[in-house]
Amino acid sequence: MMEFELVREFLSVNFNSFILYIVLMSIATLIFFGIDKYKAITRKWRVPEAVLLSLTAIGGAFGGLLGMLVFRHKIRKPMFFIIVPLAVILYTALIIYVASAPYGVT
């Protein structure tokens, strides 16, 4: 349990940076989903699924979900249908957990 408290304390001090990171990663992930959809339509070289899932996992979950909905892309792939919403739930829980941390308490 001590590890979670250390992470929470670190992120609460850097909460604005954490949110900025999530926003930037989500924008990047959304762009990559859009590029991949465009390339799928034009039958060109595609962005590997591992790249899209990795971007989702390292902070771009919200952009990944938005990309799936806006571009209607990867919505039938079980890996994306499960992992992307799960990542959104996990990042939402992490943001709520960190936001509820008391600032300046050691």
C-alpha cells in the first residue's frame, strides 16, 4: 500500500503536468488513429496495431477511444474493443485517485 501512496503523492504534486501529459498523449493517439484510418481507406502502409495499443496504454486512452468513435476505426477488433475502454476506465480512476489526494501532506 505504501507504493500507491508514494505514486499518489508524486502525481498530486505534479498534477498539472500529469494532466498535460494525458492530454498530449491523447491528441497524439487520436492523430495516429486518424492517420491509420486514412491509410486503410487509401490502401497504403498502415500504422501497426502494436503502436496504436502502446500509445493507448502509455496515456493516450482517451484519444484512442475518441479515435475509435470518430473515425469508426478498429471498432470490430476484439483487442481494441476491450483494451481501449479498459484503459479509459483505468486512467479515469487514476485521475480521480490523484485528484483526491491532499496537497502538501507528507
